[in-house]
Amino acid sequence: MPATTEAGVFDESDLVAKARSGDAEAFTRLVNQYERKIFRLAKHITQNDEDAEDVLQESFLKAYGHLEDFHGQSKFYTWLVRIAVNESLMKLRKRKSDRSVPLDEPVETGEDSMVREIAVWEENPEQKYSREELGEILEQAVESLRPAFRTVFVLRDIEELSTEETAETLGISVPAVKSRLLRARLQLREKLTRFFKRKGDDVFAYM
């Protein structure tokens, strides 16, 4: 990774080292680098702008207050994501109306198989929907997943963390990550299949 220079090249490890030594400006640069990603992550999990803002603030406050606990065994961003995920899940647990499966529930990862056949789309959705519309449709489908599956999907397929980083972030095993990701992807496929079939060819008849 390139070193930080006066030209503003971002170097995470260098900034973390400076922040740990008391350089507030270095930590501010870390905030500026990751605040959008952390907000997006929190929004995906909490599904609420206000809660996501709270998670964003609490995550950086906790990270700053516990910099001495970060020993560089993983990327700073991975460590920050773990804090944000924990804060987001705390928000969900406070919502008594959310009865979804908690992230720490055991998941069977042995011979994991899905026997249900998923129908294929009869036409390419990109031929019927704009990129923006498809993005909104996918976001709604992701938000409808249970937190246990949604969080893994967001970390792996949206934030693009590795399987190992996702497991470390969530404090679960690699097989559990793979199992939940598989289930999330299959559920998304089924939800989107139902959506496009339900809309039908006359969805844009008025246009």
C-alpha cells in the first residue's frame, strides 16, 4: 500500500500508527476515508438512516477510545467493520419488533443443500429496468433478508471482504460464513425471481 505523502495518498497503517501516538488529524483522515462505507454498512443492517448515523458515530468513538487495543493483526477497516456490525446488531436487538434469527445462532454447515428449484427469469431484467431501478429492487431484496444472512451478504458481496475476514469480523467460523452466504444468495435469487414474475410484461404498459 502506498505511503502517505503531502499529495494525500492514503496509507491506512501509517495513519493508524500516527493516530495511536495521539495524532488527531490522522484519525480524522481515517474517518473521512471510511465514514461513507460504515454508514452504508450500518444502513444495510439497521435499515434506518437515524440508526445508521448513531452506529457511525458510536463506531468511530469506540474505535478512537480503543486504539490501543488494535494490534494490527488485521486491517484497521476490518476491525472498524466489526465494531460497526456489533453496534448495528445492538440497535436491532433493542427493537422488540425484530424477531429475526440472531447472528450468534448456530448454523448447520454439514451437508448443506437446497433442494428447491429456483425458476429462471424468462427475459433479461436489464432489458426492462434501468440500472437505478435494478439497484433499488436489489436493495429492497437484501433488506428483506434475516439479519444473520443479510450481514454476511453485505460484508462478502457488497463490502467485498474475504470469507476469512468476514468470519473474523462476525466471530463465527468460515463454514458458517459460507453456509449463510449460500442461503442469502439463494433466498435473494428466489425473491427476485418472484418479483420479476409478478410484475409481468404489462408492468410498463402505461409508459
